[in-house]
Amino acid sequence: MSQSAHALWATSLGALQLEVTRHNFETWLKHTVGLALEDGRLTVGVPSSFVAENLEKRMAPLIAKTVKGIANGEIEIIYQVHQSQHADQDSVAAPAPISADGPRPRRTSRSPATGSQLSPRYTFETFVVGKSNRFAHAAAMAVADSPGTRFNPLVIHAGVGLGKTHLLHAIGHAAQAKGLHFLYASAEQFTNDFITALRENTLEVFRTKYRSIDLLLLDDIQFIAGKEHSRESFFHTFNDLHTASKQIVITTDTRPKLLPLLEERFTSRLEGGLRADIQPPDLETRVAILQKKSEAAQIKLSPEVIEFLAQRIVRNVRDLEGALNRILAMSGLANRPIDLDLAHQAVADLPTSPAQNRRSSPSQLLDAVCYYFDLPMDDLTGKSRKKGIALARQVAAYLLREDTPHSLADIGALLGGRGHTTALRAHDKIAYLLSLDSNLRRQVDEIRNLVDSDQHRTA
């Protein structure tokens, strides 16, 4: 394997990890490797032809642009099926259809072996606990210790890259160690399985797969919210498991009651269990995460480099991991020691705050604020000074200032013709309260999640 090819592709993966969703990265990119680099052509090893075809169809322009930027020149990319040392446990293959002849060998069984759905990296031992995630971690540990007896369902909600999937996998590993009959699936996989069962008239096989288990781990339930038939099928699956005292753990990017197109009968059941949210990590936790991940990679980072990265990358754990991967790859590619200069160069084009990575329009933000606070737009932009309306208006001013390039004068005009000083006071008040009030921080994060998903526009 060419070291230059490996380093170039590893650096590219670090950049791509910050550009694509976690699901797409782990499905299509995570298990690829740079094999050869010659004559302007990069050969990338992939675990299957299925992955190669999907990379060509789904991500070719983004990958080409990313590699070009890192290599400082045009690079042709060729995919080649290559079985790495981790292929047995981690490779991605085309999903097997559900057959009318009976269920295919499942990833869950009465034996501890459950296949490659669980990432070996996502365990309780590798999860860094801090103020922002302590409650969610404790709840996940309790469920793993005694599934079906406490906190059922457990709903973990958090923004992108904050560790909710890590905890879901960690619970799965604990269940695997106990030999429990469990199933881990993304909501997208659940939907695809359901559609296949409808098409092939194998609904009974589908029901057996998802309901004859002790523990269901379902990731990103918001994917189901707008899909009526899949949503109805999951509602019945949920009821069957819950009635039988089988443990259900679900992750979502926002609170269940804020997911549009989920009926009250469903959200009330989800809210009736235990909800645990994860907030962005504070500085101390970011430092601990970088220390743990650098130790796992068997490299030594100076305190200055760790402190710089922890101050610079603030949004989530995935960004920290992506930045670290980029630094490691650039160090190998250029044969340079990892020092503060290299760290600055590696993360120079990364966002320093959530706002820098947002491209929200004022209408998106105002719609999301109205949806969240259940207000008509006329109230938000009107003259009412009722406490609830005034708070919503102040939050809107804060988000418009932080997440759009608009001036204070523009923001005042958007909020009903108010002056720039009024907009500034509203922004500064919320900025101050956010440093004191964790509930308000959660509300602002949930509104941002609504904007990011654009779900409120489908309600």
C-alpha cells in the first residue's frame, strides 16, 4: 500500500467527515483506504462493488473537490474492491432482501454474535463523560444493566455528532455480552425493510425480525416522522415490544413532541419513558475527548495543540474527531511533526462556531421560532409584550444575529420594524441568559435543529 496514497485519502476522509452525514460517512466512506497514487490517479480500496457504485453515484463531485483541494491539483479517483484486515467485521455490503422462503440469517440471535451493525469503537469504555452528557450516559448504563425494567422507552436526543449513536451502540455491546436477543437498526433501515416486505409480501417475516427480540435499538427516528406507513408499522412494533416489557431505546435529533407528523398517541408514549438530552461538550470535555482519541491512535499531542483544538472546534465530538484525523493525515503526508503550526494549518478552513457553518435564511429561522413557540408570525413581529411572545421575539433576534449575516438594522426590520438598538438589546439579553439557563440553551439548540432539518416546513 502506498503511504502517500494512504495519507492523501486519510486526509480527504477527515475533511469529508465534516461534510457528510454520519450515516453516509459510516455507510460509504468509513471502511475505505487509499491504495495507490501514481500519474495523477488515486486508487481507493472499498469493501464491495456495491460501495464503489454508490460512491460514484452519490458523492463523486464532493469527493473529487475535496481530494483536489488537499492535493492542490486534479486527481482521478478509481475504486477497487479491497478486503482490509477489518473486512470481516466492518465491511458494508448490499442489503439482503427479505425472502418469502423465510428470514435470512439475522444480525441478532440467541448467541452473543450480532454481526457488523455495531461499531467496535462505540463502547461505554470509549465514551468520554462530561457535564453535557452525564445524565444520558447514566441512563444508558442503567438500561444496559437491567433492560426492560427501568426507563422504557429511553429516548436520547441530541444534535449531530454529540454521541447519541455512540451510546446506542454501547448498549448493544452490553446486550451482546449478555447474550440477549437484540436488534440495532437505523430508522432508514427500518423503513427500507418495511418497503421490501410490502413489495415482496413478506410482512410476517418483517414483524418477526423486529418484534421477537428482547431489545430494540433504533437510531434517528426523525427519519420515520414523515413516512405514514412506516410510522404506523413502527407504532405497532413499539406497542408490541412495550406491552411485553421488552426494552426500547431510540435516538432522535430533537424532542419527540417537536417532531412534525408524529401523532400525539405516539409522542405521548415516547415522552412517557425517560428522555435524556446531550448538549455540545464544554471545554473541559473537549480536552478529555482529544486526549482519549489521541491515546487510542497511539500518538502524543502536546498540551498546546490539544488546548488549541479544544478552543477552536466547539460544535460536537464528530468535528473534533474529523479535525484530529486531518492533522494526523497531514502530518504523515508531509512528514511533519504535529505542532501548533500544523494544527493551525489543518483546521484553518473549519468553522469555529455553529454560526459559521450555518446558511440559514431569515424566513427559515422565523418559521422555526414560530413553530417551536406555537405562535403565528403576526404575534412574533407584532407589538405584543406578553412574556411568552417577548421571549420568542428575543430568541429570534439572537438567532438572526448569530446565524445569518444580517445587520442589526435588518434584524429589527424583520421583527416588525423595530430599531437596531432594540434588536441589539434582545440579542444581548438572550446571550447573557444562555450562560445561566440550561433550559434556554436546550430551546435554542432545538430551534436550530428544526432549521437544520427544515422539518417544521412539512408540518
